[in-house]
Amino acid sequence: MVKKIKILTSFFPPEKGAASHRILTTAKELSFYGFDVSVITTLANYPTGRLFDGYRNMLFKKEKINGIHCVRCWVYPSNSNNPIVRILSMLSYCFSLFFLIPSLLLNKPHIMIIQTPPLLPAFTGVLISKLLRIKVVLNVSDIWPLTAVELGVMHHKSSLFKLFTAIENIMYRFSDAMIGQSYETCSYLKQKSKKPIFLYRNLTKPNFSQVDNSKVSNTKKKIVYAGLLGLAQGLFNICNYIDFRSLEIEFHIYGDGIERKLIENFIEKKPECNIFLHKTLSKDKMQSKLLSYDATIIPLTKNIYGAFPSKITMAIAAGLPIFFSGDGEGFKIVNEFKLGYVSAAGELNALEKNIKNFSKLNKQQINNMKLNIMNVVNKEFNYSDQQLELCKFISSLI
């Protein structure tokens, strides 16, 4: 008997981002191991908050993405900073989900994997699943509403926080199992529930066969950043503080966000700064592009409990040493497994010293760092092993 799995998410290709890619990877791997996998999601609109071409003027759309059947539901799209507007957007998706109950009854899955956050669509998915007696696996990528408090967008004594905490606890109680993407997340979930919990990191399939260590330079080295250019990353401060030219380092930046214009203006005023700004690439293209660099910077201005930057797994899958500037689990992992250099969040002087030390390394020393990273990936962050263990975990619930 073929085991049917539905994945409920608010993000899925052609939308870009870590969440979208992670869900697609999960769906493809479960399908590879023999599960009949399909996805329920919104009409494509992230991150612009506007419906993509081909998804306008419709209530539902069926399509196939990378071999995965997908049903997309109407949503009132928004990327507004106004919490009321964002909640209305989530509620519109929740409303659409109830219209899928008849089709779920006709083609009932054995398990519903539900992505959270966002909290309200996940809560709706849990309620519908329980109503239809479908087992629920809650896939927790961020701990809401705790993350909202740490980001400063919600107060821990507010009525909204209390409401969302109640919803969070109901979801944990009604779930049959949970998936967490960091040790911190899994530890938090264990305090909340005695249900089975699986650690499932957002790992990237390594491409070590394409790592060409002969490209490492003994003189000018190239460091890369790829990702969101937001306040939480603080790339503009790094550009402003560190003199990459005097260090004989090229710093290449790929991404978009509110700081992109600031960085563009900085480069225009100081064209000799050895900083190069590129357009955003798809994850697959970026993964290949990483192979042409010597190391990567992963900065976080603020620690979010439970968060584990997917940039770390992308970097080590390309054999790249990491300059991690931040706190939390990312700091611990890079430091413990000697994946590069660490400095506390906001300590740009320490980050600069780390880059200066790296600039003095010769080709053989950098190659040794890369070899260590490849060994760590194979032993501790093995993509294939994790996918197989996930399938075993899901099978044990059916």
C-alpha cells in the first residue's frame, strides 16, 4: 500500500527563500523513498506580497512543481509591517483551507505534515486534520510567538501573545509528532510535549566533487555573502567598518533587501573598496557559485532562540570556511566542529581580526580547512543519512 502524505505550507516554489526550498526538498526526498506526496499552499506571492504572474484572478490552482503535485489556495497577499494586515492575510488562507475538506475526504492522506510558522494557517491545518482523523506531524522552523517577542514585534504580556501561545500549545497537544530544525527547537518542544520529535536540519546536498582547491589563491582571496540584506544581517555596517582593500580581500555580496541601496551607494562613493554587489541567484545557481569563493561571512545582529541559519549548511556543502558573527546555536556549531571562525554578534572588530588572520593563510592551510569541513559534513551533517532517517520516522507513525 502506497503511503500518502500531504504537506501544508505557506511557502513553495516558484517562491524563493529557505522555507520554500526546504519544503520542496522534503517533498522530493519523501517521494523518492516511495511516499505519495502532494502539497497544499497559497497562490504564489512571497516575498513581494503580490500575486505572481500566472496566479492572479483565481481561487485555486492545481499544478506540478518539480514532480510534486500541488494545490494552491486563494490568499489575500501582503508583506505589510502592519500586524493587523498580516493577520488578515493569514486568515484569508485559513478560510480557503476549509474548502479543501471534501477533496481531503475523497483522497485522505495517512499523514499531514504542517509547516509552522505562520501560526494561524498551521493551527487551521491541525484542526482540519483532527476533524478528519488524519495524523499530524508539525514541522517547526521557528518558535512562535516567542520569536516575535525576541524580534521586538510583540510584547510577552500582550493579549496577542497570550492568544498565540494558547494556539501554539493546542497545536502541540493535537500533533502526533513534531520536527524541529535545531537542537534548541527540539529541546523547547520536549518541554512542551512528550510526542516523538525528530531533528531535521535544512541540509544541502554536498557537491564536493566540484570543489577545486587549485583555485585557492595565495594572495588576494575572495569572501562571499549570499542572502537577505536586512537589518538582522547588518551587511552595511560590515562594509562600512572593514577595510577589505587593505586586507587584500574581495568581498562579494549576493542578495536583496532594505540595505541593498545603502550598499550600492557605499560602493559608488568608494569604488576602490573591493566590495562587489551582485543580483540574487536561485539556490541551485548560488550553490554552484559558492564553489568559486574561498570563504563566506554569516552575520546575525541578534540571536533568535531556536534559529539555525540555513546559510551554514549551504556553506559547508560547498566546503567553505565560515566567518560566523552572531550567537546561539550557529556560533556553537561553527566553533565546536571547527567550521571556520566565530565572533559575537555586533563585534565587528573581532570579525575583522578573523578575516585578517584568514588573509594570511596559504593555499595548503585553506585546503586543510576545507578538508576538515568535508569530513564533518560526511560524519555529522550527512544529507542522505538525514533523509533516510526522516523517512523511517514518518513510516513509524503510519
